[in-house]
Amino acid sequence: MTISRTVCLGFLAVIAVGTFLLTLPFSTSGGNWNSPLVALFTSTSAVCVTGLNVVDPGTHFSGFGQFVIMLLIQVGGLGYMTMTTLLMLLLRRKFDLRQKLAIQESFDRPFLQGSQNLIKSIIAITLIFELTATFLMIPVFAQNYDFAKATWFALFHSVSAFNNAGFGLLKDNFISYKSSIIINLVIPGLIIFGGIGYQVIIEVYFWFNSRFIEKRKDFSFSLNYKVVISTTLVLLIFGTISTLIVESHNPDTFAPLSLKDKILAAWFQSVTTRTAGFNTIDIGKMTFEGLFITMGLMFIGASPGGTGGGVKTTTFRILSSSTRAVLRGQEEVVLYQREVPIPLILKAIAVIFGSVLAIIIASLAISIFEDDFHGVQILFEVISAFATVGLSTGITGALSPMSQLVIIGMMYLGRVGVVLFMAAIVGDPKPSLLNYPEENLLVG
């Protein structure tokens, strides 16, 4: 039982528990036993913080079922190892080296000291963001619902947004709130902070404490912080401007809107494609160009250590910088005056290659099972599932059982990660004392 297998099996265990609870009669609004496949799909989508659904969560599930979904989203967003560690802290059990290594593998960060404090900080950050957003959104929902339902909607959507899940209880998602300034600021804010990673948020706190409390000016941000923040800003700006341009004259999306609403809608879609899954326009009616841009942003996704999916901003940045280094004839990849280690570049290549291969195989499989949907719809659905986004052109509920199983597998693979999943199958690498001679070959 390697560390990677522990993490992968942990997610499977949570999905299994969620499937059982969502199958029970009191989880559905009709009081009937739920379909096992629907329960499995919903549980996987919640634990893998994806947001794809074959039924409407707001009407199909009862209050208990919706509460179970929210808990699964929270567990899935924080991660199996985080929740396990939290339980150990509550039970006052000590950490051994294996558990610390498992936390390191889960967060993809090389720390061993202070694991308990890190978990406590993550829980505190999560509660602060989710509760603050809940109080901000209650007045918005209270305009259309009673106070109890408005509070529940605010809490559910806060948890879903911060964990980049995309689950919603409203029939039209947030289309009816496309003009709301609060919704267009709070929901994207939760998505961004949940997606940039806990380490980045904690680093901002340390910078603020050093600069304004301790009055020190020698604080320096890590390379991870610089890459994540700069890449995220560029992608958000690019997504907003490009979506605004390609959809401005689309009569089914942006054309009927005022200039203010167009900008808000473009901003919202740019943020939500970073693996959140909410929408203020009908995704199925977007132009081909808009869908293509959305698929690209979904594939890149959020940042390491956050609640989002995708191949991650750091992976994208490492490969783009590697390409630039090759074009300039350089043998080292440098980011912010720091050389990127070769093993990190190889890992980035493995992530991209494995992700593209998985998407191609899944798309071909669904194409065999489905005859009623064209290739763009299927590819969009597969990328959305793999990147744990949750956006859909509207075909999820119409997929055959076999296609739904493929989507379930893609959501799981996207959440645990391609490299971690392959490590769980292959096992720990065996050290070798052999060194082979180098030889060149033609490339490109």
C-alpha cells in the first residue's frame, strides 16, 4: 500500500459512501430509492468537485440529499488526506512519517515540518471564505426566497464555489443573476481564491504580517507564488477579453445584454472555466470559437494545492517557458531568475501527455456509444469532466449508461491526477545503479 494508492483508494472510499447515502429513499425529493448509477455519478461529481449532473440537484434530491452533496463537495475540495488529518487532530493522534509523506504527496509540496499547523490553517481559510460569502449572498437570494431557503442557497453555493465544484440548486444556474454585482463578484472571488491554492493564500498572509505587523521589508515571495499569480492574471484577462469579443454578436448569449452585463458575463465565464462549472449564459448556445476558448481554459485549469482541476497553471507555465527556451537556444528553463529542475519539466511533460491521451481515449469511447452528438459536444464534455469543471453543452443527462461510466472515470482521474493515478498502478519506482550512454535522435 503505497502513498499514491492510499490517496486514490481514499477518494474511492468517500465516493462509495456518498453513493450509498444518495441511493437511500430519503435522499430524493420523491422519497423513492435513487438509481444507483445516478447516485454514483452525483457522488463522483461531488467528491471530484466537478459539477456535472445527470439530474437537477435542486429538484431531484431532498434537503438531506443536498446536504450530503455539500459534505461530499467539502471533503472532495479539501482532499482525502486533509480530512483524514483533521480527524486525527480531533482525536489527538500523532502523525508518523508515512502520514506526513502522504500529506506531501496530496498537496504536491515538499514539506514535512508543520503539517498539523498547515491543516489547521487550511480549515480556517476555508471556513472564513465560505462563511463570509454566505453572509454576503443571503440578501441577494432573500429577494426571491424566504430567509431559511436564502440562507441554505447562500451556504450551498459558497461551499460549491470555493471548492470549484459548480453544483447549483437553481434551475438555470446563475443565468437569472447575470446582472447582480454581488453574485458576479462573490462567486468568482471564491472560485479564484479556492483555485490558486492554499499555499499562495498562506504566503499572502505571511507577507501582510511581515510588512504591516512586523514592519519588515525583506520578505520575498516564492517561485510558486509568482508563477501562480502571474499566470492566473493573464488567463483571467485573456478569457474575459476573448469571450467578450467572440460572443458579443451572438443573439443567444451576449447580443441582447447591455454593455455592463456583457462585461460581467464575460468576466464570470472567464473565471468559471477555471474548473468551477457555474454559468450566467447558456453554454450550449455559445459560438464554436467561444467553446474552443472555454475548452482551452478548462484544460489548463486552476493551480496546485487548490480545489480546482486541470493540468494546472504551473504545468502550463513550465511547458511554455521550456518552449521559449528552446526557441532561444537556451539549455536551461528560467523563471523569475530561478532555474527549473529537469525532473519538474519531465513531470510537466508527463502530466500533459497523460492528460491528452486520456481525453482522446475517452472521447473516442463516447463517440462509439453515442450517435446523436457531434464531436465538439463530446470533446467539451470529456474535457469538462477531466478538468473537474462541470460546464456542459447540455448533453450530460442524455448520455447512455456506458458514456456516463466513462465520464465518471474521467472525473475521478482528473481529481486524483494522472501522475498520482499511474503511480498507484505501477507502484513505487525501484532505484537503479545503471547509467546508459547518451545518443541523439531527430525530434520535430
